[in-house]
Amino acid sequence: MDPIKIVDELSSQILITLKMMSKAKTAEEKLVYSKTVKNLSDSLSVFFELIHEITLFDGYDEDHEDGEDIPF
């Protein structure tokens, strides 16, 4: 599956769960939604770290945008 689609879906699910959490009445319901948001956020961070590692591996550097190759 496409990583971008996974990131988009995880982001959507986080927003949906947050909306559901705002409508929860009991502390137990809010706790369940809170744990769900935490798990989804942790999953999303895995993909962000992967993207970060890929950009480092590809030689992309935000501070080095003058088009020259990195000398290593």
C-alpha cells in the first residue's frame, strides 16, 4: 500500500476519533478514545520517521538546497 495513503488514512482516523471523543459522556468512553488517538498517533509517527530516514538516505538536506551533491 502507498505510504501517503496510509498517512492520510491515519490522519483522518485521528480526526474522526477526536470528534467522537468530544461527544463522549463518560470518563471511560473518553479514556478509550484517548488511547485510540495515542495508538493512531504512534503509528503515524512511524511513517513520519520513515519519511525522514528516506530523505536523509536520498541525500536531501533542507540546509543544502543549492543543487550541489553532498560530499559523502
